Amino acid sequence: MANKIKVTIFSVSCCQPQHAVYDKKYIDLIKQVLAETGLEADLDLVTATEAQMSRQYYFVGEIMPLYKKYGSGVAPALFVNERLKLFGGVPTPEKLKEVLVAAANDTSLPMW
């Protein structure tokens, strides 16, 4: 069986509430892909404000150079097992499936 993965969506909806609709689409898509693949995941949504105020989300710092360069266009962003995998919008179901399956099968990562 594949490893359980940790999935975190980085959101800017704290500062730009109109982006919340994309967060919901992303979460729904992740749940759909998890159901289709049978993968297990811990799913979390973290806003930019939360990420800056909590050490729990230290790994979100990986996106900060992109955020400073491109602004809110990098969100939502997807972190899998605390590594930035996708950014700049909601991916296609096929792309998301590819990323999540690869992460679940990566034996070099810790099990969550």
C-alpha cells in the first residue's frame, strides 16, 4: 500500500476573499482524486496569514520568493509532504492525480 500523504493548500483568501472559490474547487478536486485512487491523505488549508504566524507551516516559506515576484497569482499552491508541487491555480484532475500518486509512491519521504 502507498504511503499516506500530507496535502496542504496555500491560500491568499485571508487577504483576497474572492480567491476562496478556488480553494473550494481545489479541495473538492483533491477529495475526488483521493476517492478515485484510493490514496490516503491528511488535507489542510493554510492562508498566507496563518503561514506567517505559525511555525507549523515553515515549509510554506518555499513559495515566498514566487509570491514576492508574482503576488497572489501563485495561489492556490499545493504542497505535498511539505514540498511545493504546484502553484498558480487549480490543476487538471489528471495533473493532480499524477502528482499525488507520485508522492504516495515516493519511499524516500516519511510516512505521515
